[in-house]
Amino acid sequence: MLWCIVLWGTGLRKAPRLTSGDWMSLAPIGLFAAAAHGGSVLALGAGAVSFAQIVKACEPVFAAVVALAVPPIETKPALAYMMLLVIVGGVGLACVKEGKGVEFNVFAFGWASFANLAAALKGKLGKDKTHQLKAQKDKNMDSANVYAVMNILSALWTLLVVLGTEASDLKATWDHSVADGAAACKKDAASPKCYGGAPPQRPTPRPAPHPRRRSDTAS
């Protein structure tokens, strides 16, 4: 996000020319992008990484359902829907471990499914709007700028959620970190947790041995 702003500010890339109405129409798409990313991260933290990635592989199934449920209705060829059965079967087979049965984490499955649904809605609602903006050449909304704008909106939505849920704990977290660093400094001044502490002491180099004299060698 910051890199795109630098490119736009320096003129190395043409900045998008969006009206307030354009930003408002893109805001829900950015919200779904943030939800998809947040759900994926929470799924990885709720259970095994492998299981979360397995459930994430079902995203095409969610996209197909959203395409049929949210107008305008989009249908795919019958063969495409048959391939979804293969995906679901592969995901179910991947959840089975030899000798251990099915390994299933409800929280990881829920958050991964939430991420899949948000990603499907982002794709469904964003496709028409982004195509309209790309068609208007005066707005400078090529593929790179569309991606940048979506990530900026996603970051802003994420920041709002984080501030709304974590702002009350920021001071306590900061105080805990400071206390943890102070305890580490008392124990070991060279600890990585000791911010601004004394640098680690380097070993003193040993002096090189003096060469022997010829008289000593002769004797």
C-alpha cells in the first residue's frame, strides 16, 4: 500500500482519479477483501495450518454458490459443477489421516469457510464495478491500480476493526511489553528483549606468541 502511494506521489505511476462516489461504491468490496484476509489468518491460528489450507481449497465451491444466489445469476457448464464434486471429495480425503480417522477442527473450518464466502462475494460484487472503472480511461484504473485500491480499502477496514476491538487493550499490552523487557534487562543486559541495553561483550583477543630467538633454537 505504501509503495503504491510512493509511486503515485512521485509520478512514476499514474494515480487513479476516483470520485467520492467511486470510493463509496468500492468500499463494500474492500470490506469483503478484508474479511477474506482476516478469516484466513484466524483459520490458520485456530487449528493446523494444513487443515485451514485444505478448507480454503473449497473456495470455488463458494464462488459457484454465490454466483447462483446473488443477482445477476451466473450459471456454468454442467462439467464445471461436476468438477466441484471432485474438489469436495479431495478436501474430505485430505482431512483423513491414516490410522487416525478424520481430523476436523470446527473453529478452523468456520473461519476458513467465512474467508471463502467473503472472497466469493468480493469477486461477485467487484467484477462489474472494476470492469466499469477500467473502461473509463480517464480514471487510470488499470489492473495494477485496481489491485492497489482494493488493498488500500482492505487495510483501512482492517485498521478500523483492530482499533474497535483492540484499542482498549493497547495500553495494557504496551505496559506488559515494557515490564517484560525490564525483567529481561535485569536478568541479562545483552538479552534481545533489553531495548537500549548494554551491547554484548566481545571476547578479548589473545596476544600472538613471540617468535623464538635463534640462540634458543640452537640450544
